[in-house]
Amino acid sequence: MHVYLAYTLVILIWSTTPLAIQWSSDSVPFMTAVALRMSLALALALLALAWLRRGSLFARPGAWKVYLVASLGIFPNMPLVYWSAQFIPSGLIAVIFALSPFVTGLLSMAILRENPFDRFRVLALLIALVGLLVIFWGQLRIDARSVYGIVGLLLSCVLFGTSSVTLKRLNQGTDAFSQTAGALLFALPGLLLTWWWTDGQWPTEMSDKTFWAVLYLAVFGSVLGFTLFYFVLNELSPSSVSLITLITPVLALVIGALVAQERLTLSLLLGAGLVIGALLVYLDLKPWLRRLWAACK
């Protein structure tokens, strides 16, 4: 039960991060916002470890390998996503990220020697992809510059999948919170170097929107979100975890409509229905439905 609660919380947190990321760049460059977010998140994680008296992050032999692999999801992945987003609209970003379950499944076959696919699951993933295409059809504008963004996000999917699958193979007892702190520790030098290279200017002024967005992303999007994600990844298969990338775009649009007064459209409702239906097929809820029916009878 705990893992499904954590899975749900990851979906909710990741669904709010797109809007928070947008607000965090309201008055500062995006790499400055990312560097501030991760620096604050690492400081909070290390303070929490000291307060909890958890000891050294490197007490367990080989723990550095786990942290290094986990850090790939933060750096170079996050700067790559932000850079790619300059060339393509957000709708196309969501559709490309929907390929993550396919990429993660292929990597699971190559690294873990596990085949997460069968005919129904492949069909479900294709239906979910169609659902996202329905939602974002009006945003799927592609030109010559879009190639950079598409290639960058496809590489991001490979990084995300490689990190998740390799963590599943490497992790032999490292707890989720230590993974979060270790991943942030290993990722931060690369993030700061990228910030120095692309901007390097410390912000002298910051809007309230940026301040609160960075704080939210540090506490919830990073420390809590990463911890819950690693906990779920330790308990479930990488392919199941990668389904989060199908759910979050739909929920993010709904949150945007409620918080930022964005308009709910018929295509959103239809596409969301397809995505949810596809997930029900993928997860094969028939045994649970039979138990529920039996209980009702």
C-alpha cells in the first residue's frame, strides 16, 4: 500500500513541476533557476541527514556508484531538457516523453534481461501515445530548428531510462533518501559548471513568483519528489515507474486549468480518456475487478 501511495504522490508532484518550473524562470535565466533549486535541495537534504544522524553517505561500499547513476537523471538530463525546450512547443515535449516506457522497456531487456512487453501492453502504450497526440495536436509544429529539440529529448529519454534501469540492477539496500542526497551531491558540480558557462551572473533581483517556485521545487520537486521516486523504483519495475511520464502531462494540463486559468478543451478530455483507458489496459486490472465484483456480491 505504501508504494502505491508514494507512486500517486510522485505523479501529483511531477504534475505540478512544469508550472513551477515556468514560474521559477519568471525573473532569472532557467539555468540560474535550476542551479538555485538543486543547491537549496542539496543543502536541505544534507541538513536532514545530519539531524537524523544517518551517518556518512558513503558508509556502504559501492554507494557512490548508485549516486552517480542516479545523478544522470538530474545532470546532464535536466539542462538537456531545458535546452531542448527552446526549440519545440510543450505539447511535443509531452508526446516525446511518452516514449519513455518504450525506451525503458528496451533498456530493461538489454540490461536486466527482462521483457516487460506483451501484445496488450504494447497496444496500451500506443493508445496512450495517440491520446497525447489528440491533446497536443495543435502544438505539434515542427520546423528545421525542431530537430535539435527532438534529438535532445530523445537523448533525455535514454538517460532517464538508463538511470532507472541501471539503478534497479545496482541498488542493493541504499535507502531512497540517501539516494536523493547522493544524486544531488554528484549532479550539482555539473549543474553549477553549466550555469557558470551559460550565464554565470548571480541574480540581484528576484520576483516573489520565482522565489516561491524555486523553494517549492527544492522542497517538494527535488527532496521529496526524488525520494519518493527512488522508493517507488526500488519496489516496482522500471517500466511501471516510467508510466508516470504518460500520466503527468494530462494532470499538468488540468492543474494549469485550475491554477493558471488555462482552458479545458474537448481534445484534452478525449485524449485524457484515451490515456487513462490505456493505463488500465497496461496495468491489467482484471484480477482486481474480479475481486471487487466478488466482494460486492
